[in-house]
Amino acid sequence: MVKKSLAVVALLFSLLGTVLVVPAEASVYDSCSVSGCSAARTAYNGWNQLGFPRSAGWYSWPYGQYNYTGGRFQNREGELPAGDTFYEYDVNPRARGAARDAARIVRDVTTGVVWFTPDHYVNFYRIH
């Protein structure tokens, strides 16, 4: 019965041109060995030199580029420690105002632990 109901809902969504997205379950890892970890560590060093600003906005980066921090990370996924305070920072510098990609580092200001998320908060890899 449930499968039939889901099939009907999926058919309705397809007829209406609406996409049904089921969120992926987030995972947290104690180390980072996936593609992008090196860039995340470089970003960590850059943001650390800037004192990990907490105000969302564009910040000057080396070689005439900029990087963006979105400010406070809400941990809506609930994968990181509950009750802690987090801020998120882009990994990849670019021209000021250019579109953001999915790669972020998330810093726990309570503990100082930093995670890299290459896929916009689906997976978290500890880098510091």
C-alpha cells in the first residue's frame, strides 16, 4: 500500500514538473582524505590568518581574489555536536561577487574543531 501511494505521489510530481528530493543522510568523519581536503586546509590557514571573522561577507584573499563567509552555521542537520556554536567559510577563493560552490569549512567555536564539507553539509570531514 505504501509503495503504491509513493508511486502515485511520484507520478503527480512528475506530471506537475516538480522534483521530489529526499535529503541525504549526513555523515561525520574523524579525518579527511577525500578530494578537496588539501584546499580545505589551505582555506583553514587563510581564515585563521583573518581571525575567523564572524560577520557574513566578502574578505580579501591573496592574489587579488576574495572569499566569502556565510556567518553562523545553524547545524540544522544535527550531525555536529549539539549546543555548540558554528561558523561556516567558503573553501575556494574567486572574484568578488562570483557564485558560491558547495565546499565549506565549518568551525566549532566552542571546541576549535574544524570540518570540511565538500557537498554542502552532506558529509563532514575533520581537518583540525
